[in-house]
Amino acid sequence: MKRSAFLEHVAWTGAGIAYSLSAAGIFHGTAVAQTPPQAIDFVQISDSHIGFHQSANPDVSATLEAAVNAINALPQQPQFVIHTGDVTHLSKAGQFDTAKNILGKLRAPLFVLPGEHDFIGSDRKAFYEAFPADAQTGWRSWDGGGVHFIALVNVFDFENMGLLGNDQLAWLERDLRAHKVSTPIVVFAHVPLYALYPQWGWTTEDGAKAIALLRRFDCVTVLNGHIHQVVRYQEGSISFATANATAYPQPKPGAAPKPGPLALPHAALLQAIGYRNVEVQPDGRAGIAERTLG
Amino acid sequence: MLHIVLAATLNVVIRDFSYTPMALTVRAGDTVHFVNRDSEAHTVTVQGGKIDSGGLDTGDAWSYRFTRPGKYAYFCSLHPYMRGTIVVRP
């Protein structure tokens, strides 16, 4: 087994396996009852807005493709790539097709969360046809490399900004109950869970309830999209970080009368969009490296 | 004397993240023509109902004929702090 394949196996099974490399260069793996000491790394992309064609970025397909190519060219492929929503601009079938074609070129496994732009109209069929979810609910969790990953959906009822709803909160409580406080937790959702800037709808109405459930853990990382820029915030043991878009940036909170596409010269645009590498250490600390396209 | 009342078409313009006029009164049978003159995409989504424009890109327009009297509160499903109402009189 190649070393990289072996490490991937370790990371995904979460089985405690100690490894060593002998002087002769022969690789020995021994199953032991302990957490694997390796970090686990993944990539987050967000807010591709396929179908958008205004001056802030006349070719959003090209910039998503550039991000995909850059991720595929990484010397070590991430364990997975997660897209945290607003894949399309207007939920149109053709926009989902284009997005699916581009994202389908990723070498690493892909998870896609919906944003409110993916749920326009009375049903959510177009999104789930393009990116079927494992569970009917759309939210889910999984374990990898000793980390517990949770993908939440807070755009089902967007009339009141981001909202998780009681069913999802009850599920989250049950999901977290089985985990020790030392388990590293990584949470994904489209809209920021805390009140980042409620005046522009950059908040989840019942996000505080989710945050209360996460507070008992030693190390939690919450990664969101929606606001097309990196904003980091720490609350106790919980680190929050919103991501850049692959489409276009938005103004800093309160820096303009309204949110919306921020038109920049092309070179500056490429420095304001891209993807991020996240490496979660065995103790749960997440190193985030922002990678722009320019 | 014979009165003939023709159904009218009234306009609501979307600009700078708001509907103008924000409140509009029409008669049953009138059509409201919503046009998006903003740089952002928006929707006209009536609360608790099935009336929804879908995504309106910059320059897109959508018309709806209101036949049933009542108060229709609507919002933008992308920017839900954008609100408007249509009152339909018999």
C-alpha cells in the first residue's frame, strides 16, 4: 500500500493505527487503541454564483474552474472538498448543470451544501437533483481522522434570515451527545451561525442555540460562506471563519449602504476570491490557509 | 350610463434593495408588473403562499394578476429584510 493511500485509509476509518518507517524504508503499520496522530486536511470553497454576469465578475464559471484546477494541482490531495453554498446565482437548471460539470472535475470527494441562491422558488428540487444528499433532511454528520464533521442547512426558511429550525437543532443535540468533549468538531453551514452583521442578514436567527450545544467541546471550528469575505471570530473554544467566494467579494460589514457585488479591477478581484485549505490537528486546532486566485 | 372599468397594470420597481412603491393598492383583476432595476438579483415572494417570481436578475421583470381581494405581504427570498405589500380591493 502506498504511504499516501495508507494515510488516507487511516484518516477515513479513524481506526487508531500507529505507523513507523524502518531504517530499511519499509513501512510498518500496527493497529493500536489510540487516536491517529496525523492532521486531517480538507478544502472549503463557497459562493460560486454560477449564472452571475455583472461587472463584479463577468465570468464566474472561469473563476470556479480556476479554483478547481488549483485544488486539483495541490501536491497532496485534500481528504475532501466542501462547497458551502450559493453554487448558483438563481437556481436555474442550466446553472446547476454548469456548476456540476466544473465541480465534477475535482479529484477529491465533494460535499455540497445549499445557499439561499440555490433554493429560489417554491421547491428545492433543482439543487437536490444536481447534488443529492445522503439523508432526506439535507443536514448530516460524519467522522474522519478523529474529527467529527457536521454539515448544517440554515437556508430552508430564509424569510427570517438564516434559520436552523427545531428539528435540526434536536438532531444536532442527539448527534453531539455521543461525543467526548475532547473530540475535535468542525461545523459547516452557508450563513454565519452567530450575529456577524444582522443588519445585512448575516446571521442565523436560532444560531445561538447551536452554539450553546457546541460550547462544551474543547475545540470547535465553524466554517461558513454567504458573505464573500474572510471574517474570523473567536468565542470561547469555538473559532468561526467565513470564506472568500469563488465569484466576487462583498463590502465589509457596514462599509457600504447595502451588501452586494463589489466591483474591483480584475487583478484585485483575483486576490479577493479563491478557496481555503484547512488542516485540523489531532487536538482539534484548525490551521486555515486562504488561497486566492491572484 | 355605462361604466366600463378596465383592469390596470401597475408597476413596482426594485432598486437599491427596496420595492417602490413599498405599499400598493390595486383592484381585483389588476396586474402588477415588478421590474428589477437593481445591480443585485431579487425575488418577489408572497408570504405563506405559492406566489413567487423566482429569481429576477438585473433587468428581469415579472407580472402577476391579483384576482382575489386581500392583503399580500411579500419579501425577497434572497434578502428577506426587503418587504412590500399589495392590497387588493374588490
